[in-house]
Amino acid sequence: MDIIWEGLKQAFVLIFTGNREVYEILFLTIKVSGSAVFFSMLLGVPTGIFVGLNRFFGKKFVITLINTGMGLPPVAAGLIVTLFIWRSGVLGFMELMYTPVAMVIAQVLIASPIIAGITLAAVQQINPKLRQQALSLGAGRLQVFWVLIKEARLPALAGVMAGFGGVISEVGAVIMVGGNIKGETRVLTTATVQMVRMGKFDIAIALVVILLILTFGVNLALTLIQQREGIRWIPRS
């Protein structure tokens, strides 16, 4: 219990004394995971809506791939990205290995199937007559697409929260493609692993506390948005 209590005290010391290294790690964590979730939304939401609303050959196979991607092991994502951006890889000339960009790419590979899968499930629950009704009223494809996004936005937001939870807590892929370089690619999860390896358990606990506070804050903001939007859509008698 003493080491846990010491870790909690250390967390508040690191936060409120403005420890430069901790703040650099925190801001890089927010930057990398925030960027990954943003790009995952751009990929996952349209993919989920398209697959959910359209009939095409191999649709069940595509859905299976998305569902499989939702459980993609982070180390597998890290390996895939590494094979592409390694010096001898297809994208090796871009010199992305051991950079924050590589970390974002790996996290997008993890988060986008999660967002796509939850959005897909949400879209499949939408009354199919809604699309036909919108088309009959003269709506174009983009307008219909926007209507369906609005209908599925609450479950899709849950997908965003799930995607964020998947990447903010990720370690394996980030270490593989980022290298855990101090001042360049070290984030909260990899810094925690480093502190544990060094036997600095109080610092490790402090970093975990900071990570939990960050995760709680982001999910609280998204939950408030989700609940507020849900109240707006309650039918009034």
C-alpha cells in the first residue's frame, strides 16, 4: 500500500509542479492518440455506413474482415506498419520509422475497424424505409448520406469512445513503430513500461494515474455530448 500511496502523491506532484518531461509525454500522447482517432473517424464512419446500407458481392466477407479488425492484436498492427515503413519496405523512402507519424498510422489501423464495426452495427438497425423516404422526397445521395449519419451518430460516437480507449491504452504497436525515444516518441503507456523496467514503481503509478485522468476526461466530454444529443432526439408528445 505504501508504494501505491507514494505513486498517487507523485502523480499530483508531477502534474501540479509542471514537470517538463511529464508534460511533453502527456501532450505527445494527446497529439498522437487524438490524431489517430480523428483519422479513424474519417475512415471508419463512412466505411461502416457504406457497408451497412449497400448490397454487394462479398458483403459478408467484408463484414467479417471488419469484425476481425475490431479484435486485431496491437502487435500485429505494429508488425504490419513496420513491414511497410521499414527501410527496405514499400514506404521506407519516407523515413517514418520511429516517428510520431508511424505511431498514428499504427493506432489508426487499430481504431478504424472498431469505429467502422460499431457504426456498421448502428446503421443496420436504422429503418430501411428512412432511406427510401429521403430519396422519394428528392434528396440526393450526399443528403441521404448525411441524414443517415445523423441517425447513427450516437452509436457512432460510442464507437469513437471505444476507438479512443483502444489506442490511448496501447503499448505494443507504439513501441514497435515508435521506439519509445525520450523526447520524441515516448508516450504515457511506453513511459510507464520504461519506469517499471527501471524499478521506479512510484513514477509508473503516477503515470498511470495521469493516463486514467486523461482517459476519464476525454470520455466524460464525449459522454456529455452523446447524452445531450440523445435528449434532443427524444420525441415530444
